[in-house]
Amino acid sequence: MRKLGNNGKRVAIVYGVRTPFIKSGTLFKNLSAQELGRIATVELINRIEIDPKEIDEVIFGTVIPSPKAPNLAREISLGAGIPSSVPAYTVSRACASANQAITNAAESIMSGNADVVVAGGAESLSDMPVLFSKRFRAFLYDSYKGKNLIQKIKPFLNLHLRDLAPDIPALAEPSTGLTMGESAEKMARENHISREDQDAFAYRSHMLANKATADGVLKKEIIHTLIPPDFSMVANFDNGIRGDTSIEALSKLRPIFDRKYGTVTAANSSPLTDGASSLILMAEEKAKSLGYEPLGYIRSYAYTALSPDDQLLMGPAYATPIALERAGLTLRHIDLVEMHEAFAAQALSNIRAFASKKFAQEKLGRSEPIGEIDMDRFNVYGGSIAIGHPFGATGGRLTITILNELRRRGGNFGLITVCAAGALGMAMVVERE
Ligand SMILES: CC(C)(COP(=O)(O)OP(=O)(O)OC[C@H]1O[C@@H](n2cnc3c(N)ncnc32)[C@H](O)[C@@H]1OP(=O)(O)O)[C@@H](O)C(=O)NCCC(=O)NCCS
């Protein structure tokens, strides 16, 4: 793929908002992904005062969809008052699902199929569907098919108590059986990422996110969200951030995925989170004709995939050099980096791989490393470890934060990069001018 600007219409990211990211099982436990996405999209439309009739398409990402609303995007679109004649569809690329929605929107615009697209992501891990066991589901099916009362009851005569045990979705790779946390442990081990370094990284994430929250820097992107059932309380900041934490407190936590020898803890992992992000993209000329000054533009992007048997969460180190090359840039041109922090072990593994000549030569087939990341430009307001990670929505947060911050500090180029289950990787270069 060539630089997007040369490929077709230039794609503007006009605006974006998100709900606060809220630890699952807390303030948003009575809100579904559909409702969170609707809230974000209504606010988006209101803030930029766009006539919903201008919207050509709606695309949302999610990772664990509700069986009751599998095409989440369509429900969000209808709920947000976008005309029913506007098509909407849902995508999944694990933790890069909102990024996928955004690049699908870009492709719709570049191809000339749409001029204005709403794209984002929503996830409610509080509302995660829990299944019955396969045996119990088979009994339910046989009973449903029964033609009379006896046939409807008969399947249950073989029921054991253990058949009623819930089947909770595991955050594990179907191909390897390893959970995300176990994969992070593997990366910590193989890349020699110490517990101390992981805790220091997590501490940095919390301190930066806490300061940004206290300074009100993230106010622009975060929607005040009324909390059901009585809507008398408002959530307006990310509630997983722990300004009161310390390296000492972090170092005392027990490893969670490998109790005996592990280094990955609840604090140096991203927490289970509920939230949504919603952005609006337009063809540059359309944005101008409607009188908008976009937050920025998409310059390039790349997706990659590795074997899940290898190190699962190394996507950023593989996708970034391709996105940079397509942008005609190097890491030195990049003013800000937003990297999804699934785990400190994953982020540190990628940061080290960026700087490693050995990694470049052996894994990327390149003579030179991607480059050393300047930590003063990296996740400057903390990352998913502190802020939280509603799987399908995080890519939207990274995009909104980097564009707002580029504008605030007068930078031009930003790099967004995400690792995702299935050993997928994503990187995007955005530009303000
Ligand atoms: C890691 C995980 C299992 C932890 O879940 P949990 O046990 O519910 O986590 P909690 O928030 O209750 O934290 C556990 C303990 O650590 C403590 N803790 C967590 N973060 C802390 C911090 N920053 N500072 C100090 N203590 C902290 C909590 O206070 C709690 O202590 P307590 O038991 O005394 O109450 C869960 O967040 C998880 O599965 N995360 C990974 C998600 C994932 O795989 N994402 C995919 C990435 S791509």
C-alpha cells in the first residue's frame, strides 16, 4: 500500500470522543456495549453538530459481542438517531478492533464509497455472555425440538449437576490454549523482562494517567456518562487509575498467571474494563465543505500477523516498520507514540525490539532497527494498564488521544500501535497537517 494521500481521497479524522474507561463490574455494570457505543456516538454527533443525514456508514469494533446484538454497530447507529437507511456493520480484530473500524472507514472513503463514516468500538466485559455447557445446551435443543410434554422433559433426565456449570469465555488463544496473561509471562521470560521493570512501567502508566486526569488534559475526549439505574451519578474519569499506588505496593502483589515463578501481576496487566469510543472520519474535501477543521489525517497503516506459538503480543514491532515505510517516514519523524499496553511485559518487549538490531535482522529482515523510542514521547498520558482496556474500544482512545495531544503540543506525526490476540499487530501513522 502506498501513502494513503496518494491512494485516493485523503482521509480526515474530524473528531472523536469516548466514555470514561471503567473497571468491569463497577460503575458501568448495568450498561451494555450497545448502550456505551450509543452514548459515545450521540455525544459525538452533538458536539460537532452534524446532521446525521450526512453520515454514509457506521462501523464499530467489538471483541466479545452479545449474542443479543451481534451486529453491534447497527444497534448503536439506530440508537444514536442515525437514519435507518444508513448501513452499519461490526468488525473484530481482537484488541485492534476499533482500529479496524477506523481503517475500514478510511477504505470506504478512499474508494469513494462514502464521504462521512462514524467508526469506533465498544465493549462491556461486565456483560460478557456466559454459556451453558455443551451437554446442557444439547439437552435444551432436544427439549426445544420435542413435540409433546414428554419429549420436552425427557432430555433432562440425563442431566448431571456438573452440566449446569457455567462456561465462561476464557481470554485464551483457541489455537494454543494459552491465556493472554500466560502469553505475557512467556514474553517476560524469553525477553528477560524483570518484575522490577514491569512494575516500574506500570507505575509510570498510573502516574502519567493520574496527572493527566488531575490536570484535566483528557476532559476533551471523555464524555460525562450518567449511570443507571437512577442516573443521579456521573462518571467522568477513568476509574482504574491509581494515583495512590507505589512501587512498593506493586512489588508486593503475587503473580497471577504463574503463581510460582511468574512476574505478571494484576497491577502490571491491563484490567478488565467497560467503555466505548466513537470517531467521525470524512473525505478531506467533505470535511472542508462542511466547515470542519479535522483533528488530523491518516497517512498510512499496516496490519501484521505472526504464529500464535511464537511471542503472541509482538505486533507493534512488526507492524510499525511497515506503516512507517508506507508513510515515507522513520521513527525519528514521529512526535508522539501511543502503544496499547496489554501488559507491561508486552509493551517493554516491543519497546526493546524497536531498538534492537538483532531483532531487526533476525525477525524483520531489515539491516537497521526501527529505532529507540523516546520515552518522553511515549504514552504521555499513561496507557491501557492504568486507563483500562475495553478490548473493542481501545484503538479509538489511542487515536483520539494522540490527535488531541499533537494539536496541543504542536507536533505533526503520531504513531498508534496495537498488539492483538491471534498474534496480530497494527500500526497507523497520523498527521495533523
Ligand atoms: C489481571 C487480572 C486477572 C486481575 O484481575 P483481578 O484479580 O480482578 O484484579 P484486581 O483489580 O482485583 O486486583 C487484584 C489485587 O491487586 C491490587 N492491585 C491492582 N492494581 C494495583 C495497583 N496499581 N497498585 C496497587 N495494588 C493494585 C488490587 O488492589 C487487588 O488487591 P486486593 O486483592 O487486596 O483487593 C485481570 O485484570 C485480567 O484478566 N487482565 C488481563 C486482561 C487481558 O488479558 N487483556 C488482554 C490484553 S490484550
